[in-house]
Amino acid sequence: MQTWFITGASGGLASRITRRLLDRGDRVAATVRKPGVLDDLQAQYGSGLWQANLDLTNPQQIAEVVERAFSELGTIDVFVNNAAYGLYGAVEEASDRQIEHQFMTNVLGSLRAARAVLPFFRKQGGGHIVQISSMAGYYSIPGMGLYCSSKWAVEGAFEALAKEVAPFNIKTTMVEPGGIRTNFITSNAVFGERMDEYRDTEAGRFVSLMKGELPGIDMGMFNQMVVGDPDKMAQQIIRRVDQGEGPIRMALGSDAYEQIRAALLDRLAALEAQKELAYSTDSVDVVKQF
């Protein structure tokens, strides 16, 4: 039996992970923003489920909840940094407050939670961090720039963190799912204040799609266009942790594979085309290698 700590455990991918773990007899420390949403699971699994309310924009609360979880449960083997949400619209359309809250949750919240866990993992001799990222950590498109940028930040920070904590027997896995058939968009999405200037642009059309406003396409049809099965993804995440080894990054979903691959190939091609330019700006005493 292992003990897992999961943020944002009440919905989407995290809820599937939570139920699978409880079904197999693991113990789950689950944090949620709304009290009572896991009461049915609590009644079913009893002491196997430990609950706490947690707002990732509250640094003091993060530290307190993590400390209480380790104090009351003893050992926590796996920390799943899941809680996040999407902010959609052209970059200009979002308010300062919306942008700040997006980064407070998706980036600073994830970092603060991981940093709060690390001293306990070191003290107990190891652990496993599972950071839920996204295929959006590799590219950015009109209408998703702010959400994508939050995932780019997560990717950069946790790649370094993984290497920093490896000497302490702390493993790190960044999960990069594509679209998932969950309520991530319908229940968690936030949109900027729409501007007429962008309505007929790529950004505006993307927002209309996300809001179910395009003629002939409703959210039911949109969800059918999403390929990711949350139960299969949950199973693979648990399997990776059970195996204990694997690449730092874990792409889930055929769309994630295709989008990430295309983004990397495009970026590499653009870089190769600039090789001569890049080398031409070296200092004169540098020996050229090409």
C-alpha cells in the first residue's frame, strides 16, 4: 500500500486516479477547493481517504495542509501536482487579475506545493513527484497563449527541479496529456473579455469553439472530437509510478504525441536554418566548429 497526495482531486483526470488508487487499497490524501465534493468517496472508502481544503493561490494554506498531511499520515510516497485551469482568449483580452490568478494557480501554486513537499521527501529518504503538465507546454496558439505560457513555465521549472532532487532519491514525472474527455473546459475554463477586433481572427474563432458558439458544433460534439480517455491515462500514470523508472516526460494521447512532435520538428528546422547566423555572432577568438 502506498500513500498518494493529490491536489485538485475532485474532478477530471485526478478524480480517476483517486478512485483507482482507493479501489486497489492505496491511501489518498486529496485536496479540493469546495468542501463536501468527496463525501461520497469518503463514505465508501473511510480512512483510505484523507481530505483537506486547499486553495493553491494561498501560500500559507499550502504549507499548512502539506505539513498536516505528513504529520497525520506519516509517510507520503507520491505527490501528484494536478490542480490547474485554463484561461482562454487573446492575450490582450485577459485582465491583469485573470493573468495573475492563472499564474498564481498553475505555476506558483504548483511550485509552492512541490517545494513544501520536498523537505519531507528528503527526510523520509525519497518520494515521487508527478507534475501534471500538458501538450500545451510545447507550443502556443492564438486564443491559448496565457494557458500555454503557464505550462511552458511549469515545464522549465520542473525539468530543473527533477535534476536537482534526483540525488535525494526523489523521482519526477511530468505528465503531458492531450485533450481529455473530462469537465476541464466546461467547468474550469475562464475567458477574457471578448473584443470585437479579435472576433474574426484565429483567436476569436478558437474562443467561439471553446464556448460552443460555432454554428453546427455543440459541446457534446466538441467532446467527441477529444481523443483522450481519462481512465486509460490514470492507469498509465499509476503504472509509471509503480514501475519507478521512465523518462521525465510522459506524453498521453495520440494528439499529444502528434502535436508535441510537430512542434519540436518545426522548432528544430527553424533553428537549423539559423545556424550560420548564430555562429556569426561569436567573438572573433572563438574557434569555429562548422
